Amino acid sequence: MNKKVLIITGAGLAIGLAEALIYYNLGKNSNKEQFKFQVPKGKELLKTTGIVLATSVATAALSSIIEKSLESSENLTPQLVTA
């Protein structure tokens, strides 16, 4: 597996999971006066992690495709056509 894909997937997983936990806690604490940080347990945590992992892999794959596309278009050199 490409090193860049692993880096992008890992970074996406870390940032995405942190974002998911923030949204989770905003929802859990919406009707409470005092904010209390919580981490989902069991299946809910696994589902959240799975979704974030899937989107991180998709982001890495899309980034790789775009990068390869840009690299291949950079290698094109204009040719002077003479009649």
C-alpha cells in the first residue's frame, strides 16, 4: 500500500474521530446545563469508528486518484505540428 494513502487515512481517521466525538458530545449535552465529555460505548463506538474509517479510506483513495491524474497531465508536453 502507498505510504501517502496510509498517512492520509491515518490523519483522516484521527481528525474524523475527534470531530465525531465533538458532535456526539454536543448532542448528548444539548439539554444539560453542565457540559460533560463522554465517549460512546460498545456498538455505537464501533459504528462511529467504522464510518470514520470508511470515509478516511475513501478520502485517501480519491486523493491518490486526483494526484495521479494531475501527474499524468503534467507530463504532457505540447508538440509543434508542422504542415
